[in-house]
Amino acid sequence: MSASVCTVNPPGHDWQNGLVCRWCHDTRTVTEAILSQLSSRRGGTPADAQKLLDAYRAEVLREAASVVGNDDDCDCGGCDTCIPRKLAARLLEMADEGNPVGSAPDNGTVARRAHLAQAIGRGGRWKSGTVTDWYAANGYTDCTVRTARGDLAALWQADVIVMNDEPGVRYYTAARQGGGRRG
């Protein structure tokens, strides 16, 4: 918590069972929110508690990733440098999978995904590498393979594209007319 007194609302912060005060936009940590919920006389709903726990899980996974990760540029895949870096990447993926509080896609992400969905709709087989090449060709300079995987997963979850699994390869194609999944 940045301040114990809300500068906009003299009676105090109004957290709305979340992490940001609705009045002054101060933030609190997930741990502070959970403790507040557990000690509050009125408490929150089970759904509120679950959102906070999901956010706490993501926070812990991100901290763990920062501990085990490294900046070495080796890419052999099996040395003492590569294995922790792969573990850190997986921990970050796990943190994002829960869609914790505050991680709803921003307007830029939504626009990029819509643009990608339009490109996939033109046909072809799309894998994360294909998507990263498409990002580069279309000016999305800060996008990585992780971004591509997240975008493909989000479009698949929304039934915009179809996941196809064949022995040794997974790729995505445009959804058939009328939606529906295959694979």
C-alpha cells in the first residue's frame, strides 16, 4: 500500500475487494489484499477470494522465475545455463495462464490479436514461428514466441481459430464457417 490514508476519500481506501483503490488508484500487494479479506468483518465473496489467490499465485511464479532465470545467451538446451532459463520461461507462462486480476488484454493486445485473426483467416497453417515472422513483417517489434503462443491460445479459446494436432506438430488454421473446434 502506498499510503494508509486515501488522499481522495477521507473515510479511507475503497479496494472493492481488489488491488486498486477506486478513489485514489493507490495499489496494494496481493498479500495485503488477502490479509485484509481474511481479517475483514464483511469479507468478500468466494469469487473475489479466488481472483486474489490467482493473482498471488502469479506473483509467486514471477518471483520464482526471476530467481532461477539468467541472461546467458547459450541455446544448447541442456547445460546448467539453459535448463534454468527454460524453467524460468515456463514459470512465467504458468503465471500468465491463470489470467490473474489486472491482466485483461489491453487495447494494443486486442488490436494485434484481431489483426492476426484476420491474417489466419486468409488460410494456411500457423505455428508460433509463423506468427513471430508475421509480427516482424507487420511492425509488431516487441513480440516474442511467448507472445505468439499466448495470442494463438487466446484466439483458439475464443473459437476464432482451430487447433490441429498431428504426430510431432501442432498448428492452427482458420475456424470453419459457423465456428467449432477440431483437434
